[in-house]
Amino acid sequence: MKYACLIYSVESDPIAHPDPTTEAFAPIMAGYMAFGEEFGPKIVAGEALEPVATATCVRVRDGDTITTDGPFAETKEQLGGFYLIEAGDLDEAIAIAAKIPHASMGTIEVRPVPNFG
């Protein structure tokens, strides 16, 4: 079964989101590289996302498309990226999600992905 592992953290936290041009960024990237090496066969897809300030929300109301800049909800933690993984069950998905580096400094939301086919 497929599971989405949604990676949330506080964007303003310099520990969770150090500037990529600083030395503090290297250990985080090394953690993600190690995660990819360990779970590569289980990872279907995964991407980081640009900061939430770059988001555009789209709504259609009465046939009109309405766009607004920024995130849909004002929350402390923001979605920063995701993995789509294959796991035998929820317990395995949780065990894999616990190894995502940001699990130690944010939250990983694990959600089953339904198969509509």
C-alpha cells in the first residue's frame, strides 16, 4: 500500500530550516541522503517544496477562478515536502516516517493513499 509522508516543520526555526549556504545545512542534507539510501526501494516519489510564502491558493466559486497568495491556513508548522512510500502496513509506514530527518524537529503526517483503480 502507498502512504504519503507529509513533512511539517516551523519555517522560521533556524535549526529545522538553516540557510542552504551555511554549514548548518550540511547535516540535514546528509540525513536526507542517508534516508534515501536506506529506503530507496520503498520511496515512490519525494520532493521538497518552496517556502509557504510562494504558495498560491486556487478556488472556483460560481464559475470564477479566484487566486490568493500565500498559504491556505495560518499555522505555526508548514508543509515543507513529502515522500510517497510503499509499505506493507501502517506500522511499517510509521517506522519509515520516524527515520525522516525532520521527524526529530517537526512532524511527519502519515496518510494512506487510496487506490481508486
